[in-house]
Amino acid sequence: MILTVPQIRESERLTMAEEPISSLLLMERAGTTFYYQLEDEHFIDEAQAVYIFCGPGNNGGDGLVVARLFAQNERYVHVVNCSFDKKNTDEFRANFDRLQQWRQERPDLVEISDFQFFIKQQHDLTQSVCIDAVFGIGLTRPVEGDFATVVDFINDSFPTVVAVDVPSGLWPDSPLPDNAVCVRATHTYTFQYMKWEFLLPMNRDVVGEVKVLDIGLRLPEALKRRVMPDETAVRVVDADVAAALRPHIDRCAHKGTFGHALLIAGSRRMPGAALLSATAALRGGCGKLTVHTTPNVAAALPIALPEAIINADSCDECVTTCHWEDLDGLNAIAIGPGIGQAAKTEALLKDLLSEVHSPTLFDADALNLLAANKTLLADLPPRSILTPHPKEFDRLAGASPTHTDRLQRLCQFACQYNVIVVLKGHNSVIAVPRDGQRCDLFINTTGNPGMGTAGSGDVLTGLMLGLLARTRQPEAAALLGTYIHGLAGDIALETESEESLVASDITRHIGRAFKYIETYLQ
């Protein structure tokens, strides 16, 4: 789950009240969890020097706990006090005093200096590790003055930077102003909850690799019940969520149990889109798949994919008509990959919208046709799934100056038309409307830059179609499909590079992605 800063503060207060535990002991727990995560991963070589930059507040206090633990475990650490003339919190002072005691006992293990003194020394930091504990989630204005100098020094001096909870300078809930300074962490170990800004594309180089560390914070009851009338609930789609969504397989099941899917895809110009989507649909688990496509694709499909049922259009160039009465027992429909935007294809889309009233998947050219004739949006079947990339979404909902603005439009669009929208990209965002008034956002955690390749979206559409036919649950199909799609792409990197990855590599590893979820459940 993703919480805003006020919600995190409430979670901390609840934990301290109910456990009960003092803020100082909660800081000790956070710092200890951070330290042992580093140790468990063997992240820092014993020969590497560790420099911990501590700001005046509780994030600096976390850093001081980590420094003391290094010393207690016979590891040398250098603490750089970046308080300047700012007042320290009580928790900072308590942990600073404890570290000073350790320094007196073992001066060979602990060194403390203020920043101005530190930068006057000649240090070779190219083989060292920086732990950034200058500012945490409480920062509400851009970093300036001496603190900006600290941030610039960290960015210019250290090849490896591990941020405590938040890279210093980043605001967890809102985008930074242009030209604001921020630590560029290679790794961020954040406490209990993923932060919203960590998942936005423009911050990828700021947060680096993110890990969420469980420090035992309690979730307020209102958030457990998802009762947030004035807020958007934001959650992460990880292995736990995917495992919970994975449909159970009845040992007495047959192909009818797994559903009949219809894919409307392909054209003379883009035959491959139909093949990619159809293969992924079958890999997604539907029991039977009918592909409605142009004659040239229909002629090739039985050779490439003998498992599919072929339904050829009467037009050689594009799909134009589909006789719904001849397709009995359909459980899911997808339209769009490679169909083009001819007037005859638009007529087919209009026909579908008038004849089909169950949730349907719309992708690629189907989205472009909807964007060109927005009056059709009112006819979308409730709980349908739309899978636009950012430019396609902008054509549907209007241009947005920033990614954050686009996400606000995403929620509004999903609620207005009562559809599930998968906004594709780095950490794809799935918008799920609730009660026509609210929208939950789900942030996917799988995938890699190599998946930004032609046909990858066709694979996603097919995979979701297979899952929708199998589960009859649009939300589950969208969330699980997005996760499995990204995971298959990640698994493909075991043998491929990000440069060489192609869409069919993703399809080939869908089975292993499902196997991973199956193993995760055990």
C-alpha cells in the first residue's frame, strides 16, 4: 500500500499508542531494520569505508542508529553531521549521545565530523559508500543553502548512495519544482510503505532500486477498510497481490471451465499483432480462443498457432464485420491490436459497442478510434479494460503537462466512464473505479526498459484477455495480467539483454511467471 505523509504519521502515532512504543524505540527499530538489510544483502564490502550524512531531524536520527550498529559490529563508520545551525530533534540528540559514548570506547570504529570540516579534508570517496540520512518524509520545501551544498557533494562524490527512507530533497507526495536539488540514490530502503513519487518515471534516477522494509507500523482502521471518501487509495501490485489474484485450478476443469475468448486483431499491414496477442491469450489460460482477423492473417495462423479457432473477415485489408450470433458462449472479447483505423473498422467498433454489454478489452487502434470519436466513450461496457500508453491516454482524456496531472486525469476518466484503465509504462498504473465516485490506483512493480519494444502491448492485451475469459473478473485480469506480463519480461532478461528483448520473448516466459506465483504461494 502507498500512504501519504499525513497517513504515515497517523500510522506511526497509532503504532506508538497501541503497542505501546516510544518514538525513540521506533527509531531504533527502523535503524536496526535498515542496517540488517544491508548486512543480509552483503551490500557493503568489509573493505569499503562507510560515510553516513545525518541531517538535524529524525531521518538523521535513523542514520545515527545505523552508525552505532556498524560500530557495535566491528565496522568502521564516519558520521558527517549536517545539522548546521538547525535545532536537532530529541531523538537525534539521544542517538547522537549514544554514538558519542561508543566513540569514546572505540575511537578506532567511529569518527564524527561536521560537514564544513569534512569537506576541507582530502578524501578519496570513489570506493566508498554513502548512506544518505539528511532529510526524510517531513521535507516540505526545496533544499537550499548549506543543505543544497551537501546534496551536491553527495551526488558528485559517491558512486554508491543508499538513502534512508527517502532520498534527501525528494517530496514523497508531490513533484519537486524545476531545478530543485535532490540526492540521486542508487538504492533507497524505505520504511513500511512505498512512497508515491518513487514510482513516477521522472524519479527513477533519483530513487534507484527501492526496497520496502517492514518496521511493524500499524495500519489505521479507516485505511484497512479502504474508507477514504476524499482520497485516492494507492496500492502496489507485488507478488503478494498477484498470488492472491491467481485463479484456482479445479482438477476436474475442462476447456469450457477456462472460458471462450474472442480476439479481434490484425490487418493486412500488421499481421503480427494478431499472432502475438493470440499466443499470449492462450498462454494466459483461456480454454478456447477465436481470432477474428483478415484473410491473410487467417491463412497464416493455423501454421503458427494451431490451437486458435479462425474467423476470417470478408475484407482483405482490415476487419469490418463480425457475426456475433455465430460466436456462442463468449466469456471475453478484446479488440484493437493491429486493426488499423479505417472507416470500415470504425464501423465494426461501433457495432461491437451496440451489441456487446459485458466487459471488453480495448487496445491500440481501438483506443485511437475511440479518441477520434469521443462520443463512443459513453457506450463502453461497464468495467471494460482500456490499455493506453501515455500518448494514447492523452488523446482519449486530454493532454497533461506532467505525469502527476495525467494520473489525476486517469482517476477522473476511469470514474466518468466506469472503466478500468491500465496506463502502460515504467511502473504501469492501473486505475479501478469504486462506486462511481472514487478511484483506486495500483502501481505495478514488475517490468524493465527492454519491454519498450514493438508488440509488447499486444502481448499484454492477449494475456489479459486469456485471464478475463478464465476469471470473468476484469479487475483481477488487469492487475494480474500487468504483473505477469512484467514478470515474464524480467525473467526473459536471464537470457536476453534489455537491448535484444522482443515481444515474443515475453510470451515465451509467461509460463515461468505463473510458476513463480505458484511457488510463491507454497
